[in-house]
Amino acid sequence: MISLLEIAERIQVGEKMEEKKWDMEFFNTISGLVKKYDILTPETHCFINTDDDIVERAFEAGIEFLETMGLYCINTRRRIRFSKQEIRSAIRQAPSEIQIGEGKDRRIWKQRNIEEKEQLNVCPGHHAPYSEDLAGLVVSNFAQIPRADFIEGFNFSTVNGREIKGPPMEVYASRRQVAWLREGIRKAGRPGLAVVYYPINTRAEDLICVMDPEHGLRRTDGILLSLLPDLKMEEDLLCAAIVYGEYGSFKLSGSFAIAGGFCGGVEGAIIEAIAKPIAAMMVYGDYINYTGVEHIHMLNAKKILLPWVNWARSIVNQALNRFTHTICMRWIIPTSGPGTELNLLECAMQSIEAPINGMNLYAPRHCRTSTNCGQTPLEAQWIIEVSDAVISQEFDRQGADELLGKIGKQLENKSPADGYSITECYDLIHHRPLPEYRKVYQNVKKILSNVGLNLGA
């Protein structure tokens, strides 16, 4: 595996180029590889890929793409290149499981199989904005979910009643975030539960200042160090990756690709989405990734797009699980807000995909959330319930595809629903949904039971 110091040198001596030139080369290269490797959407609707041949072609396209393009450092404006041998070697040497947390809350977070038959690892919440008055209480509620393996942090705009503005305030807010996480897991009776720092800002001082075994980030905790879209990296994140590599914390990356941008359609996004977690591993040491394909209209909560985004996501994760050691996660990001039937239906579809494509479950959250309006613990418990039912009923790829087709009909021609704040639909004191939201949940359970997913009473 290439050392991070080698990466640090390459971002200083690599080919100099303007970002606009990179973007156009990125688009042209990925478009050419779509044609070369014959990455085409099926003629009929398909939510889950069942063609192993296209998975292999897509993986080879992803490797060639990473070898051809390398990565772009936005700070030094230089390209970092890798040989095919370096890429293949990194893939072989990567671990397929990571130990996190401590004491009775220690967990093994691991790579999954396609059509997984074991319960999935779960991050139940956050990666969302909350106000500081709710912070500790919200963390405690998510930490009370028994299947929680780690809890991720959150962002916020004020701390101690002051706007977070400039490096000194950011450093203070960063430390407060991790302190709230530690306080929340202690109140939930799970002091050893792993927490993951969600960066307030990507400056090096903000990333490193939370390292504190007593009150901040422990060696058994983690940090989110994500690549930017279009295979772009940041110098400050590399600084943090080097420090955390020596400290011992695990690292995550957001490694999905976005259709509708420089990738082009979902076909091009498949190629970047295969290359991206491999690249994140090589330049930041990220072994856990939320992976797949999304569409820019979905991320903006403008449309519920089915089924080709699901199909593309399926190919990506099948490829990563067959040919790499990537520990994949399905980031559950419905276009509809919490407290609504559409939100739970979208969460259910993505939770059905997860065990079928070999993905763990990660932080269900409205894709375009606002403060206190992104998620509740009910959605976290719901995705666990749905994925467990898929596993217990032993759905294969074909059966899951048919099931998703039936649920998808419930979403046809629907526009995303706005949703509610967490306090409008969830009782944070008693750790349960409010009565109206409970009724919505029970109704969605009936809908899924009627189309063949047995969720019990």
C-alpha cells in the first residue's frame, strides 16, 4: 500500500493543471469508458442487477478510470497518478473488517456478501444538523438503539448562543460536538460506543483538535474524511489522515458518485463510484465507505427517481464486494422528510437493497435536511427491521427486484414530502414516536406486508 507520506509528496510534484481542464478530461474519459466497457441500462425496469458480467466489466472500467485520471488536489492544483500495480496492490492489502468502540460496546464493522445472510452493522443516526439545545438529548436517543455500532456527529450553526464564524469558534464548536457525543452515549448507558466526528470545517486545525482520549475522540472512535465529487481531494484532509493514522482511529469516506454532473448519466456514475472508495483508501486511509450512485435531482429533493439509480447502485456495490475488501454502507437518504409515509417507503426500498447488494446501514436522513428536521430514531429502527426481514426471508437478487418493483408502484408520480421536525413527530424524553407518526409507521408496515415482506404485527 502506498504510504500517505508518498501521497503528500505526489500532491506537490504532480502534473500542474487548472480545475476546469480536469473537469473536462474527467467527463471525456468517463464517457469513453462507458462505451468501451458497454455499460448500458437494461431495456426493462430493473432495481437490482442480476447480470454478473456487467459487474465485472464495470469494475475493470473503474480501475482503468482511476489509473487514467488519478486524483486532483484542489489546493495544489496538481494531479496525483497511480499505476495499475499500485491500485491492485492497495485493493489486496486492505482489511475487510475494522474493530471499533471499546468494552462491552466494542464491535467488528465488516464487509458483507451479496445476498447477505447475517445481520448488518448499523450507524443509526446523525450526519445531520441539530440545534445545540437538542444535541445531547438527540445523541442519547440514537445511542439507546441496541443495534447501534457507532454514532456519527452532526453540524450546527451556533454554539453557546454565538454564530460559528472563523477558526477559533470552529475549533471550539468541533470540541463541543464530540463532547456532546460522549455525553450522549454515557447517558444512554453505552460509554464505550464508538463515535465518529463529523467535521465542522475541513481545515486541518478543525479536524485534529478533537483528538482527546478523555473528553474528545478516542483511538477507538472515527472521523469522516471524504473525497470530493469528481475524484478531488483536499490537502488538509490528508494532514488529518496522517495524524489519525498514527493515533489509531478508523476513517470513513463518502464515496458515492452523482449522476447528472461531470459523470453524465448513471452509467458514468457507476464507473466513478467504483473508483472512488479505492481512491479514498489510497489517499486518506479510508476503509469504510458509504457507496453507490445518487442523482443530483434526488440530492436536491426534487424528484423520486426509480429504478435506474437503484440499478446503478446495485452494480457498484456488487463490484466492490466481489473484487475488493471495501466495507460498504448504504446511506439511507430519502427525498421525503421524516414523519411521512413516503419517507418510510423510500427508507424501506433502500434497506431492502442493502443486504442484497452487500451494504451495511448508515445514518438514515432526509437528503435536503434543515436544522432538527432530518431524522428521528424511528427511521433507524425501521431500516433495521426491514433489512432483518429481507435476510430472514432469504430474498435473492431476483426476488428483491420483484419486491422493490411492487413498492416502487407506491411512489410512482409522487413528489417528495416535506416532513416534520424531530420534536413534532418524536418524543425524545420517552424515546418513542408520537401517536400520529406511530400510525404512519403501522400503515407502511401493512403496505409492505401486502406486497410480500413479512414484518410481523
